[in-house]
Amino acid sequence: MSARGPVLPIDRPPEQPARRLGHFHPRLLTGAEHDLCPGCGEPLAIRLLLEVIDELGCAERAIGVIGIGCYTAFTPTMDVDLVQALHGRAPSVATGAKRMRPDALLFTLQGDGDMVNEGLQEVIHTAARGEAVTCVLLNNGVFGETGGHMTATTAPGQRTKNTLDGRDTAYHGHPIRIADLLAPLGGTVYAARGSVHDAANVVKTKAMLRRALETQLEGRGFSFVEILTMCPTGWFVPTAEGPGYLDRVLRPVHATGELRNGERCVTSETLLAEARARDEG
Amino acid sequence: MTRALLEGSEAIARAALAAGCRFFAGYPMTPFTELLEHLAALLPEHGGVCINAESELEAIGMAWGAAATGARAATGSTGQGLALMQESLSEITRAELPLVVFHMARGQYDYHQATRGGGHGDYRHVVLAPIDVGEAVALTQLAFHTADRWRHPVHLYGDFLLAHTWESVEVAPLDLGALPAKDWAVDGSLGGSGRSRNLNPIGMRKGVKGIDPESFWKRLQAKHDAIAAAEPRFEAEGCADADLVVVAFGSLARFARGAVRELRAAGARVGLFRPVTLWPFPSQALAAAAAGARRVAVLEQNAGQMIDDVRLAVLGAVPVVPIGGISSDEAGFGLGDLYAPDEVRGRVESALEKSALEETP
């Protein structure tokens, strides 16, 4: 639960029945059923990506390459051409597709286990090559699909099924801040880390996705957006506490903001210091 | 196009171009390296792309992505590099993507790897094994055609000798017949139409929650059965009245063929059976070729791999004996004392003498 408490009371029936206020269904998101948990942040992140693709007028030239994770089960709802890749291998598959179809808008979707554990070298090489693709990381700090196990981005102290006493950096090692690895590489033009734990960050993240895809459309090089997503199931917290947990546990490690935009390049430490200064100011 | 004296690697590279290959990715490793060098030079000149992949894992991934767009794509390596690629090779099969894999092996030790694969699940790849550079030029083009026909990976099994032998060959495009349109390939054009594509190796479909592995795998297996029925290729000579049928493939079959022809000319009742496809193995043709023989001798440069398929083909009707074995140069590149006409002839003669002692089947 966030510090401000839930927006709607969840411990009793609503005082008035739900009303449909408008149609909020993005064109590229079909109404198909999926298997993701209540409170999961991944559908929200994918929705933003599909909205931006449509708003940029790229619905009929987009090709997505999908990794293996919970989000894979969401892909039947995505009405864009897709290639399902293996765990960890989406960036090289996207590379081959982009080289043969330079006019297509190529994006990848991977989780933290997929990109930062299994396929770490793939995304680094793709960025260094300056490949004109946009890699999107959905980072929730756990292997959600297996039931909440430690990944390479799990925060220090974070409790997972195989770090029951919390991630002890002396024993389990330190998390990798993947956006920090990618941002300074020669081929990287845009790298940012957003979050979908509250409305303000949803808006900021959508703007990041737009800048990343525009970078690709302009043919400038590699673009990357990491999106922190809620996983209450894998974090073993009540559904409504997902956003607050993300803000409290993941964000202090994986700071949100733009790490690379053209020539400007900063680290997560800089973003954290800026956030502290804003809070104090 | 006129004949030219070309090294095997360059001839294969030019045959790939003649077949319309537009994408290649690879990681250097002898004897695959030379093919990568030639394609790195040739493909950009012909409107294609060759990427020096950072590892075999990336090479196979890039080829996967290129194939998904409908482009004729290829990759390859030698056995060690191909071992790294197996997970993707298996998955690409289930995504039903056409892909050509140049399996430039260090000798014949990777027969099982090529014909069984090291990846997960039920799958086989078509494996073509040319006997010389001239046949490699034709089979390279057939590989791209067969891959497109079945939407299935096809390997060309070569070796150090094939890669480095210079032969006079003509590399001209072959007309292998019409193929179905690649309406399955992703180009992004169907986004928002409700009919967008999903090239999916786990059987997921747009608009449908979950997967149905059993029906998906059974459909793929039916395709394997159709390939196994349609694609076996072989060469047989002198088998009709042979007491001894020698079975050999690839470069070593060239030595076996020489020995068999010499012994035939001297009056010996010996024949040669050469699988051109290692999968599907030409089992029925071999069973027929060996039906009248006293003995089948398998000449392969390994501890005994193809002999499994030979025994399955003849099903105990004829004794099957190995006359090859482990043989290597000092670098382990796949040459050895076995690759010598006198050595091979001696082994065939010895098998002939022993076959004379067998009872007539």
C-alpha cells in the first residue's frame, strides 16, 4: 500500500455500481483473454507501447520480437506482427529482422530474467552495434513466471523464493542496473528507465517509449526503455500493495529517468541524487 | 556462366548467392571460417547482409530473425559452434522457418549431431551431404529450395576437405521448381487488421489464450513424416549383384567410390551405397540395395554413428560391419590417415574377403 493509501476502498463493496465512462481500448490491443495475474504491471506497460506505436502511425510496419516470461502469455492480445523468440535471444532475432526489413519498426519485449540473466550479452552487443531497434525491458526484479525467484535485477534485501531471508549481496551478489550498462555504449542513442506504479510515471514512461521509437524511426541507432512493473504475486504482497512495494524496494536501486538522450549520458546514481534533491527542495 | 576453378568454400558461397541467399551471420571457426570470409565479401556486393556475430548464439538468432521476414537466410559453424546453437535450431523448427545451416564439420564426428540434433523435443532437420565441390554447388541451392518448400531447417554437411579442395565448377542458378508464396512472413503490414501474424514455436495463436501443445506437436510430426517420405536421396552403383555393399557419405564416400570402382574393374562383386540425405536416411533404398549382399560395410570417420541408421535400414537381414573408425590429423580438423585411397581400398578388400566367408542370405 502506498503512503497515501488506496484510491478506492477495497475492504467493502463500492458505494455505487461501476459505470462505463468511456472507451479506453487501444486499437492494437484486442480483447482476447490472457493469463496474467491481477495487479501485474506488464499489461499496462505493453498497452503504452501499443498506444505509442499507433500514435506514431506505425501500426502497419511494426514487428515485435518477444522473449519468454509472463508477458508472453499476453501476446495473443497484441494486434501487431510478432516473432516469438527464445528466453534471452530477442535482440539478435530483432537484428536479423531489421537488417532484412529496414523500414519496419522493430521492438523487443523481454523481462529481467530474459534480458539481464539469460541473454545479457545479446542486448549489450545489439546496443554496441548501434542496431536500429528498440529493446523494451519489463523489470519486476523476479522470475514471475516460475513463481517469484531471484533475478540479476533483484534488489538487495528483496525476499524471493530462493532468497527467503532477502537478497544478501555478500552471498547472492549485486543487482545489475542494465540501463546503466547500455547507456554509455557507442551505439546507444536513447536509454531510459520508467515505471508504471503510479499515474505520473505511466505518463513519463509513455513519453520515454515515444522518444525511443522516434530514435529508431530517425535511424539514429539503438534505443532502450526499461519499465519497472508490479509483480505482487512474485513479491508475495497483497495486490494493492504492489505499486507501493515497487516504489519502496525497486526504485531506490533502479532509479527512474533518462540515462541517455543523444550526447547526454548519466548514471542511476545521478538520477537518485536528483530525486533526493527534489524531495529535499 | 563459365566454369571456374574455385575453392570449395567459395563455390558454396557463390552457390548460396545463386540461390538467392540475402542474409548470413556467423562466428569464425575452422573449417567454417572460410565460408564466412567469402560471404562477408560477396553478400554486400549483391544487396545482402553478412553480420560478424558476437557468438554462435547471436548468429543463429540473427538468422532466425532474417528468416522470419521471408528472406533466404543461412548460418553455420562447425560441431562445437553448432552445439551452442541447438536450442535455437530446435525452436526454429517448431516456428516452421526455412533456414539453411552450413555444418562445416571437423570430419564425420558430427553425424549424430546433424541427424539427431542436440536440442529439445521431437524434431529432425534435412541433412544434405555432398561428395565433392560440384555436388555441393547443386545441393547448396537444393538446401534453400527444400527449406522453403517445407518451412524447415536444412543442413549442408561439409568438412575440411570440401571447404579447401579446389575444383573446376560452374555456379549457375538452378531451376528447382515453383514454391508457395511466403504469406506467413512478418513485414508488419497486418498490424491492426485483426489478422496480424505470430511466428511462434510454442503453438500460441493470436486471440487465443494458452497453448495446446499436443495438437501442435502432432501437426509438426505429420510434416516430419511427409518430409521423411519425400526427401530421401542416395546414389548406388554396382549393388545389384554385389556380395559386399559399402556404405559411405560425404568426402569419405569419394574415396570409397574410387576403391569400389577399382575393385569392380578387377572383377570383385562390390557395390557402393551413398546416402545423399543423412536425414531422411534412404532406408528403403539401402534395404533394397543390400538385399542380395552377404555383408554391408560402413566406412565412416568416427567410432560408429551412421552405422546405427544402416542397421535400422537392413533390420538384421544382412550383417553390418564397421570398416572406418577414429582418424585425425594433429590439429583435429577432420583429416587423417583414413583419407587415403590405398587405406580405403585395403579396408574394402579385407571386408570383401570376410564377406566371402558369410553364408548366402
